[in-house]
Amino acid sequence: MNLPNFSGNLGLSGFLPQWRRLRAFGLAFVLLSAAVARAADTFEWETNKNLVSADIKAGRLYPLLEQIAASTGWRVFVEPDAGRNISAKFKNLPPGEALHLLLGDLNFAMVPEPNGSSKLFVFHTKMQNATQLVQPAKPAAAVASKPKPIPNELVVRLKPGAKIEDLARLLGAKVIGRIDGLNAYRLQFDGADSTDAARTQLASNSDVSSVESNFVVDRPEVPQAVQANVPPLQLQLNPTPANGRTIIGLVDTAIQEPLPNGLDSFLLKPVSVAGDAQLDPNAPSHGTSMAETILRTLQTLGNGSSAVQILPIDVYGPNPTTSTFDVAQGVAAAVNGGAQLVNLSLGSSADSQLLQDLITQADQKGVVFYAAKGNTPVTAPFYPAADKGVTPVTALNPDGTVTSWANEAAIPAVGAMGTVVVQFNGQSFVVQGTSPATAIGTGTTAYYMDTGGLTAQQANEKILQGPTKTTIPNK
């Protein structure tokens, strides 16, 4: 995909037309809703009475469709590039009449689904072109999830020379994980009471440098099948440059192999810190989707070839969740495997000192981290995106504004499109959240390293200083 070259530091007005154009090219970005309508506007869909009321003075199409999806439970699809300024005032109209007034010259079709959510298609040419899924608006009073400690586990770091086996035997614990470079160990106990007793004992042990809980990190959302035509991903692996390859450590779920069209050449030998994964053969894993998003970003920005490679690090295995300790293990494996960039399209509300210290050590060696800022509109920080030494990434609407469902912590972030479409076994799947935005940010930085001979930190500074074809800073 060849886009016009930018020079200098473009302002947002110069950048956004190119941003909108990306939807027509190889990244196959999907439109999502922008911010909700202004507070002065009102919109009410009474599903129990089948009546709609609205007083909208200067609204936009995507926020409206987002509200409709949330109010009705319908799956709403819109044609790419369909747009309309909304201005309407009415009270207690049937849905059909209300949609005519709201959508104006746009066409719409309702398709009932007896065994599932009905579908609303909004389009200006034909219904089959309404392929882009609209995310329902998030409730205004979203609440941050609380950190979830694993009740029978502790993460213990020892001073040099101390033996974890001796300490575990004393405590009646099992050592179920270790990160030797940090003298960090994952201890498992018989129950919560044993864990609490051990924490008390460890507090006064001179061989112990720190003790913390091991927290749950939820598995990222599964991609959803969608009707869309995605251009095939075509990318050739270049020979190793004189300054070496750029390697991205993708800390995520496992990746399904083989990838189509010879794309396996971009993957290094995968590493798992959590056991053998059991992947659905009919849908892409989250890790597979992030890998394709990175590769599509490289294809979009380049000329169809790249020397960047991905080191897949599985921190979930067959488990429904992972932990902050396993994420730290995954980060260590990525750094030890030569990754200059680490992609963390995951996270939780738990702040792990172990993970922060590991990131700090790697940051001092020039490794750059990109992490998802979070998909709930709360002001509480999401980790590791909020950790020092990490570049957080948030999700954007097509107009460059932050999506209404992204984390709202007062931490400046790089912004990228929050919804992409990937292909798997001939089927298209939509992937949504700050996760794909993070993969786009990582892929963009990798492109500048690969083509400009920049270090990871130099390329990251380029991303932070001004907009690129796929990212916007300070969001």
C-alpha cells in the first residue's frame, strides 16, 4: 500500500485526511463510534414501548449508531466512509420513522434474527457494503475493576546467595516459577491462610528483598467473525540488514501456525511460559490477530517487504487467565531473545513491582515497550501501560478522537485505530480495543527502525513527537 509521503511535523488538520484514507487500503481498519453526543443533546430509545425520542442539534453518525447499538442490543453495521451530520428533533416515534429522520439520505435495513441479536445495516450504496461493526456505547458510570490477587500465591525476591529451595521448604511452599535475572520466584501454598502466614514470616527474613501478591491478568477479548472483504496480506521477508534485524517480542496468547502466504518467515521460534496452548482451529487467537496487525502495519507503511521479525511469547497457554508473574516471565523471555521492542496488548488494574523493575532494567538497555492503555472509560490507571518506561497506546476513532470506551487515566498516550479486520482460514474477523492499537504502534516503530536505521528509542521518539500515517501522539 503506497500512501503519500509526509515531511516535517504535520498538524492534525493535515494528518486526518490521510488517516481516513487508510480504511480503503491494506490495513482494512473498521470504523467505530466516536465520542458520545454533546451533553445538550438527548436521545432515548424506549425498547419496552418501541418508541424513540431525540433532540440532537449537531450530532455525528457514529456516536448515534453507537447509542442505538447500546439501547437496542442490535448488531449495527455501517458502510465504510458513510457519514452524516445529525440534526433532528422528535418525540415518541416508532423506530422506522425515527431512523428515517435521523439517517436522512442514508439507507438502512433491519434484519431480524430469531435466535440472536437483530442486525441493522446503514449504507449509502447497497446493504452488502455495510460491513463495519459499530461498538455499543459504554455506560457513563463505568467502574474500574479491582486488582485480583491469586489467594494462594506470593512472588518473592531474594538477595544474592539465598536459596529459594531452603526457604520454600521452611514455608511449606512449592516453587512453580522463577526469573533468575531478578532472583524472583513464584511460590504456591495450600491455601489463603498459609499464604498469609508465610507473608508474615517473610517480612522478617533477612534473605528476602521483597514480597508481593501475584495478580490475575485476564485473557484479551476473542476476535469476532464479520462480513468484510480484507485484502490478502502480502509481505516478503528481506535479508538481514547490516545493523541486524528488528525483533518484536509479542507477549500475548499463542500464535496459530502456519501463517498463510509464507508469513511464517516473519516468526521466530515461539516460546511459552505457561504450557501448551489449546487454540480454536476456526478462529484466530488474540496473539495471531496481533501478529497480523503488526505485519499489516509494516505492509501499509512499506513497499511490501520488511526485515522485521516477531518473537511470539505465550503467557496464557491453555489457561483462561495469566498472572503478573507470567507476564514478567514473558517480558524476560522477549528481552533475552533479542527483542528491541516488546508489544503488550494486555494488562490489568494490578501494579506489579516485579514487572515494573523488569521493564526498568530493559528500558535502561534500550528496549522499548508498548502496552494497551485499557478498554474501560475510567480514570484509574491500567498496567503495565501506566508503568514508567512504557509507551501507552489508546484507541482512536476515524476522526482522530479517542474512542468513548478507552481508558481515561491522565497519562498521555500514542493513539492508533482501535478496530482492525484480520483474516483467518478465509474468514474475516474484527478485533477491537487498545490491543490492536498497540500492535499498530509497535509495528510503526519497527518500520522506522527497519527502514531508517534508528534504534528503538530513536524510533519511539519519532512516534512521540508527531503524527505518522498510522499513529497520533499525545492522546
